[in-house]
Amino acid sequence: MSTSIEFDHHADRSHMSVSDKVAIEITGMNKWYGNFHVLRDINLTVNEGERIVICGPSGSGKSTLIRCINRLEEHQEGSIIVDGTELSSDLKNVDKVRSEVGMVFQHFNLFPHLTILENCTLAPIWVRKTPRKEAEEMAMHFLEKVKIPEQAHKYPGMLSGGQQQRVAIARSLCMMPRIMLFDEPTSALDPEMIKEVLETMISLAEEGMTMLCVTHEMGFAKEVANRVIFMDAGQIVEQNEPNEFFDNPQSERTQLFLSQIL
Amino acid sequence: MSDLSYVRAEMLPEKAPPVSTSGAVGWARENLFNGVGNSILTILSLFMVYLVLSALLPWVFSPTWNAASLNDCRTILAGHEGACWGVINERWPQLLFGFYPNGSEEGTVDQRWRPILTFVLLFVAVIPVLFNMISRRMNWVLLLGALGIAFVTRGGVLTMIIGVALLAGAAYVAFQLFNTNKVDRAEEIASGAKRLPNPLIFSAVFPFLAPWLLWGGSIWGPIGALFGFVIGALVFRAVTAVAGSLMGIIAAVLSAVIWWLFLMGGFAWAMESIISLGLEPVESRKFGGFMLSITIGVVAIGCSLPIGIVLALGRQSDLMIVKSLCVGFIEFIRGVPLITLLFVASTLLNIFMPPGSNFDIIVRVLIMVTLFASAYMAEVVRGGLAALPKGQYEAADALGLDYWKAQRLIIMPQALKISIPGIVSTFIGVFKDTTLVSIIGLLDPLGLSNAIRADANWNGVVWELYGFIALMFFVFCFSMSRYSMYLERKLRTDHH
């Protein structure tokens, strides 16, 4: 599943530095679906400004892992600390983490009964208590950033898949998140639309956003990520910086995976 | 150059469709005469329609409007087939109002203006809920106008003055309404011009006003009941700020119930002794006809939707006790015929009440019909909830919306939209089921029709009465059905 999308290889991305402050800390995390052990002893520390791509075969637990970070899935063992807040059954902590962590889904999950603008202003108004006018200005700012301000008063059903996904990114950004999670954001899109979404994500990375991205877009991983994580059978098999990961994979499982997709 | 190579030099322009498939001719060809079989069916159907109408219309147009009895009708018709409309002419007030005081008994005054006003105000209260295209000012014109006419027609100097003032207000607002166009007004509002109060305020007051108008009595009763909600809301706001929303809800419900049970009676009595303001009480057994059907129907429809939503959410809840209570309630009510519940309301319930307590029969019926409708409504709403993709819940969660906000802003608007056809079907079903109250002796239109046929003058009249009742029900049910289609069209967001 090689990607044919070309990025600007000469762009200077040296300023995309990683701070040494910890954004997410996962220690000894285990999760089961019934008796099925879906995540096994996950240990992962993400620093602020890191851009991590998680890849692996389907069913390897990569989506489940990032969905645990904003507790769309509950973990049963170990700890997840996001931005200093530990995720537990305390709903207040969960809501706090969720409002700091943006999430983009494979199927966009825009609210079809609201206009694009309302989709973007809903959470700021109801969760952050931002005045409507201010929220609308901010929404327009982010819609301009993802290059679709002219669609603000349309409904999601009237937009193409790529446009919908960019709206979904803008909707998350309106909450001013410190961390963004992407769960296969381009898997449901036509090749022509994948590029526009990836470009939006790259510009986000360039601004220093902490990003965790489950994707099969290896071009994106090479270009933007500072770390690639390979998962299989619910565990982290290998992680490395992208050049090393792609040119010199250590584990046999990784080598097999890369030989299949590249 | 190979034969396979082809390059389009210019893109094709759009063309109009061929004439034979558009316009009246195209429509008829496609829908009525599409092939030999369909043409034969069309002609046969037209013939059937002709047969039915040629039999029905002469019967309907029969000159018997002023007949005083069935025998009169027979004389007028002189052997021809025809309807005997005299019964409707004589009894329509009864079919509409039952035995609501009409001034015919000694020492009573015609009170029928009260149900009429209630019915008109019902529309004024419901319009801002159902249609958002009607302007605020139009709503106030309707409200002030209706109240003004009611006051003016009551006679008496003081009511006359109030009525004229209300009508003047209505006229003033109407004058303003027709003198400014929409665009100017929108600009005025944007620049901070004063707006009239939201007409939904009246929609909230109406449920307290309507029972007072219909049953009469002191006005302080309904005002006290309304106060209960105000107290509940204030307590909720105060407690939520300190102890969270769950405690807020509990405290609000408790304080409101305490008010209603222990304090409200004293309040109403005290206020009544200071300022006595009331309407002549009318007993429930005088209620009847369409007035009764509409009262039961509107209450059941209005209350069953919110109760149904709560039950549907409860059924999906993770909390064991809440869930089993809701499932138990829904399955019990759905498993029992409405007739049984009505018999419980009319006979059994009195046995369980403390002796001497007078629990109004119509209120008992209202509760039963509402519970019955709620159980069905819960299942309809649950269907809508089940149809929503899981991603909508996840997106709402991921944005940090809590359960109630997610329900209110994301889930319910979509679930209810999906369930509109089912919800309206349930509404229509409930409205028609109100005729079952005739079995426990309430005089709804069907109950009255039996009473009318017991009259020696009209003994033997069947089709005319049932036809009239059917027509009235059809008007209401068909309007509901049309409204639901309008609403579905309005809420569609997936087209250009």
C-alpha cells in the first residue's frame, strides 16, 4: 500500500523541535476485550511537540491505543497520564483530558444536523463557555487555515470527504487542544483528497502540535514524524526515528510488514 | 498513432431533457399510461372512482339540513336515498362541547367561550414551538388579538376596557409588522433594538392557563402549581452551583413536591381570601365531545414525548436499577391493553385512594393515556437512538461534552429527527385511542353518538353521525401527518 503522494522534500523542517516536557505518559498499560488481551504492557512517553506515527497490521491494537488516551476506551491495568492528569473512572478528569486532546476519526464523525460553523463552535460554546461571537471568529480562523472558509454555512452532507475531514480537524482545533490524535484520518478518502488532508496535518505539525497519528501513509511518516512506532498483536514491537525505522528495521516482524507495504 | 487513443477537445454542455419525459404529457405517460397493463389499470381505477362518487355524492348533497327528526328527513327525501343532516345541525354543539354549560339550564350562563378560547390559545401556544418561520411579532399579534376578542365579547365595562386595550396592542404590533420589512428589522435587531419577549413564554404558561379555563375555580391554584416549577428551577440553580447537577435535580424535585403537597394549598387559600379571582367551576362529568378528545389527546401527546425520551434514555443507561425500572415499565404498559388501564383508572384506582379523596376521573384517564403513550414513545425514540452511528457519540465525547450536553445537542436532535414518522404515528394513534374512554362512560364523540341515537327523534341515524365524527378526526390526524412531512423536509440537511 505504497503512497504516491509527493511532498515538498526541500522544505526546511529543522525548526520542528521536540521539547523535553512530557505530554503523555503511559506505563504498564493493559487492556482486554472480554478475554481477548488487546493491549499488552504498553509503555510510552510522548514529549510535547512530538509527532508520532503508529503503524502496524490491522487488529494490532493501534487504534485502541490512541483511543485509550482520551478514554474512548477504558484500560484495565497500568496508568495513563495526559498533561499531568491521570485517566481514571473520575469523570471530571476524563472531561478535562478530553477538552485538551483533539481527535480526528477515520469517518470524520461531523454532526450532520449542524452547519460547518456550528460544528466548530459547539464545543467551545458549551464546554469552554466561549461567547458565541468569539467562538465564531475563532472557528472562521481555523476554517481559513484548513482552506474552506467559504463552506462555513453549508451542512457536512454537502461537502466532499476531504473537505469533511479538514472540517473535522478545524473542529478539534477550535478547542485549542495541546495534543491531537488522528485515527486513520485518510483511510476513507479518495487518493485525490488524501493529499489535501495530509497537507493540513503537516502544517499543523510545523506549528509544533503534539501529534499521535495512526496511519498507513508512510510518505507522511517519513516526512513529518520524529518517531515511528510499529505495533503487532497488541504490543509495541519496534520504535525508532523514521530514517532508521524504514532503512534499517530490526525486528523480523517489522521487516516483513515493511516489505509488504512499501 | 494507435486506434485506442482518444482525447476530448472540449467538455460537453448541459442539455434539457427530451420533451416527452417532462411536462404534463410526460408525467401522464410515465405515471398513468406506462404500458398496456398500466393503461388498463388506470382506466379501471377511474371507473371505480366514478362509481363510488356517483353513489356517494347524491347521498351527501341532500337537502335535509333543517330537518328536526329522522321522520322529517324521510318526508323531505320522499323515498329518495339521502343523508339526514338535521341531526348534525341540531347536535353539533353537543358533539363539540358535550354537556359543558351552555346556559340552557336555569341559573347557568353559557360558558362555552372558555373551551373555544382554550382551543384558540392552544394554537397560539403551539405555533412558536412548531414553526420557527413565523416572526415574534406575528405571534404576539395572534395572542393579544385572541385575548382581546375574548375580553371584548364577555361584556361588562372593565373587561371591555381591557379587551379594547389588548386589541389596540395587537393592532399596534401588526401595524409595525407590516411597516418594516424583514431586512430592515434584522438590521435593527443586530444594532440592539428592543425585541418583544419570546412568545415561548406564553407556550410555557399555557399548560397552567388551560386547565383553569376549562375547569374554572380560583386562579391561584394554577399560579401556585406554576410557582412549584419556579421554586424547583431556583433551587436547582442554587444547589447545582454548590453540589453538582445530580444533587441539584434531587433537591429541585424535593422542594417542588414539598411545595405542591404542603404549602400550595395554604398559599392558594390565602391569596384567594385577599384577591378573589376565578371562573365558575365546571365538573368533569360535563366535559364531552371533541373538547374531551382534544383535551386528552393534547395532554397525552404533549407529555408522552418528554416522558418517552427519558424512558428511552433510561433503557439505554448503564445503571442497573434505572435500566430495569424503565424496561419493566415499558414492557408492562405495552403488554396491557389501553382498555384495561382505563378500567383501572375508572374503578380500581378509587379503591386504593384514601376514603373521601376526590381524584378527578378525567385526570385519572389523562395519567393512564399518557403513561400508555409514553411507553410506545420510548420504543420509537429508542429506535432513533439505535439508528445513530456510534461515531456521533464518540465525537461528542472526544470534544469533552458531558452526557446531558451530548444528548441535548448531538444525540437527541438527530435521533428525534430519524423517529419523526414513528413519533407522529404514535401521536395519531393516541389521538384516535381517546375514543376508548367512551367505554368507561366518558362522553367523547362516540359516547355522545350513542346518547344521540337514544333520542326518539334520531333513533336510526348512523352514517351521518359517524361520518361527521370520522371527518373531524381525519382533519386532526391528517394535519398531524402533513406537519410531520413538512418537518422532515425542513430538517433535511443532506441535499444542496
